[in-house]
Amino acid sequence: MILSMIKEIGQRKNYLDQEPIKTIYFGGGTPSLLTKDELESLIESIYINFDVEKNIEFTLEANPDDIHEMQLKYWKSLGVNRLSIGVQSFFQADLDWMNRAHNVEEGIKSIQLAKEHGFFITCDLIYGLPNHTLEKLEYNLSKMINLSPNHISAYCLTTEDGTALSYMIKTKQLPRVGADAQAEEFEYLVRRLQEAGYEQYEISNFAKNNQYSVHNTNYWLGISYLGIGPSAHSFNGKSRQWNVANNHKYIKAILDGQSYSEKEVLTQKNQFNEYLLTGLRTKWGVNLTKLAGFLAFSSEFEQNLEDFKQKGLIFEENGVIILTNRGKLQADYITSILFA
């Protein structure tokens, strides 16, 4: 797999039109399991094929049970300065049915150790779980706030067809979580984190002292990015590209010199919708002049936008539209109605 990814890096070196690399993000599963030689080979290939800016944000997704003293020192020596730690919950029962490999104590210790070694830390937390209450959410938030990571990503649990969770809900092993209950948890979560000094700069992301995730912020602001490996997505402002998801098919295609990705050239309509989709999720909102540069506003768009303003779901400031706190609860719906 690593050799195939290195080969792809060489093949894709012109994708970003010689733009310097501002962030490196090792994610998509368990990159913390990569060996020393594998990590070094991938990093070396990036620096050989691209112009990498100094003092970049270099993130590695890590499982709590993979974080220990020697590993942290090694990652630091490679230039990794940010860890995204999948803590998820401080209830062991939650971790068990989510099939997480770590336990509660490992989750806590991983954050403490990473802080001691000077890493910028972002932690994932999941809310809206079956059998949860506001009291349980408060417990999780209090634990997380006391550990004081720089950044928190809080995601509402969604149920996908064909998953174990979906089956457990259908067979009544777990209760179905209603939209109203999840909305109540979301509102509480936002209020509690803001009180603790975390700014909600994107619907699911909170940061202390403007310590936003540069990598993800660039995505929401429509800046180009290149993804390497199976299932990886890339975007350069004009087109979107995604690699085959199957590991075996990806490796075979790379080795045989065959195509391993699909590409979609973005129309003006696509770019209009893309900017709406990402921009409305952020505190920076959507610049209406920039949006109109992709596609002229229809009378339907203008009427829908005015309706959302009247309902207190969107406000406009200096030509920029931004979701209100109530609007954030309906972000997907609002965006879908405003789509061209």
C-alpha cells in the first residue's frame, strides 16, 4: 500500500499547479499504526515532489491506545505538530458498542501525554447517542473541558443503513434518538463550550484563542487540496477527483499503470452550490458578491433567502450571509433550499 501511495504522490505533483503545501494531514483511519519506515517514506516523498512551506500545520489522526512517550517523541521528530485524537466518549459502555479499541483511562492519558509533549490537540466527541441524556453529555463535556484541548470536534451520531447501529435500533436493542433530542443536545453543547472559552467557528468545530484547524478551514473556504490513497478526494477549484475505495483495486491499478480515480469538472452551478455548502457552515459565512460570480441569483433564491432572514435563520452583514444559532440546527435543509 505505502509503495502505491508514494507512486501516486509522484504522479500527482502537478495537480495543485505548483502551489506550495500549507498543511499535511495523515488521516482516513489509523495512521498512528504506520511503522517508522512507512511514515518516513511517505513524508520524504511529499517533500521531494512538492514545495512545502515552513512551519506548516502537520496533523496525524491517532487512536488513544497508540499514544505513548516513545511514539510522541518520534512523531515530533518527523515534524508532526498536531494530533487529532478520537476520544469520542468518557463512558466505557459507549466505547464498547462503538468498537473503540481504547478505554476511558487511555483516552484521558493520551490527551495529557500529548499536551506534555507540546502538541496542538484536537479531540473528537460524539453526542446524540442512544440511551444518552443531557446529564451524560454534561459529564462528557466537563471531562473534555477539564482536559483543555486546543480544539474540539463534536459530531452528532447518524444512523446509516446496513450498519450494526441501524440493526440494533431496528431490533429495539437500542432506542431511536429523535431529532428534537439531538437538537437539544446540540444547543446545550454549543452553550457549554462557549462558556468554557471555545468558539464555534464551524457547525461541528470549536477552538480556543482562534486555534482553528488550518487544514479543515482551508477546505471550508474552498482552497485546493490533494488527497492520496484509496477513497481519497481532491479539489482544485475547477474539478473534484476521488480515488477508488477498494484497497486491492487501488494497488493493482497503480502497479499496472491504469486509472484509479474518477473526475468531475465543476460547472458554474456546481461551484455555486459548493461554496454555499461549505461557507454557510462557518462563522465567516457566504459572500453574496462572490456567490453571484458563479451564477446570477434567481428570483426563487432571493425569495428563499429573504424568507430565511424573516424566520431568524440567516442574517446578513456587509454583504455576507451567516446562519444564526437557530439556523445552524437546520443547516442542511437551508442549504438544500438555496442550492441552484
